[in-house]
Amino acid sequence: MNKKDYIIDNFTADESEVREYLTRPFFMDDLVVASNGHILIFRKEKKGDKFEELKTVSGSTVKQIRNGYINKALAITDWHEFPVDFEAPEYQEATSRKCPDCNGFRELNFYSGSHEYTVTCKECNGEGETLQREIIRCKVNGQQFDYHYIRKITALENLKIYQDKDKPELLFFKSGEYMGAIMGLKN
Ligand SMILES: [Zn+2]
């Protein structure tokens, strides 16, 4: 049996992530973990789970994930309902930047055998510029978070949260067998 875990899968990084190990869930000890570097989720390993061990990253990265997020989440005893103090998101204007694919040249050159051919850049539609991903900020207990990630956790059932008063930039969450953390934005 190898059932897909859609909740875990929803927290991995997309293909463009340079830390390749974040693009799929992985085993860490007796846990299954997924993260995109800004948000992390984990649950206990279950029979039938098929994921890879984290072999390609350094021991210090593993330790940081384990001690910095997982062990802290596991030690929390006073979970709260969400939201405690939630400020509606502020929409930020998207800013334009030089297209990362064509580097602003509007087209891309390809070689096939001895032939060179040019195509209009698809990323920017030949404009040479693309829009930076829009971050919609919201506040939970006065701390700013990317609303995109808050929405991911508010979609979970029976959501509980925890924020340390001294470290509100880490928002821990719990939903049934799942636990995790969201890293906040600079206020
Ligand atoms: Zn382009």
C-alpha cells in the first residue's frame, strides 16, 4: 500500500527550488517531513509510507530542522485556537523585475546541431520583464506572515496554533496527526 499524502505533498517546494531535497517529502527518524524553506510540516511515519531518507544534506541541516522546528513543536503543550489576533491581509503591489529566463533580452537562443535559432522568451512573452511574486502580508498576534502560507494551514481541519512570546516569528501549528511551523516575515 502506498497512499499519497496530499497534505504533506502540499508543503513541498516547487521545481524551481535550488535545494532539491525540498521538492519532495522525506523521512527523518520516524517522521515524514515536507518543507519549502518557509513552511514545514511533519507527522509520524505510517505503514506503507514510501519516502526517501535525507542523505544528501549535511548533518547540521538535519539537526537544525530537528531541533529548530520539530522538537520545539513536539514539546508544545498549550495549543490555541486560530486566530487569536488576526489582521486582514494587505495587498502589496507587484513589482516588475528583469526577466530571469532571458535576462531582459526578450528572446532565447537555441542550438540544434549546427543550427542556431531564436525564440521569443515564454516567461516574459518577449517583454524582457516579469512581475515578482506578490507577497500578501497578514498579521498573527502582531507578527507578519506570508498570507499564502497562512491560507495553507487554515485549510487544515481542527487547526491549533502556538507562538512563543519571545519568538513570535515562528508560528507553530497542529492539525490532527500533523504539526509544523511557518517562518514569519520581517516586521
Ligand atoms: Zn524573458
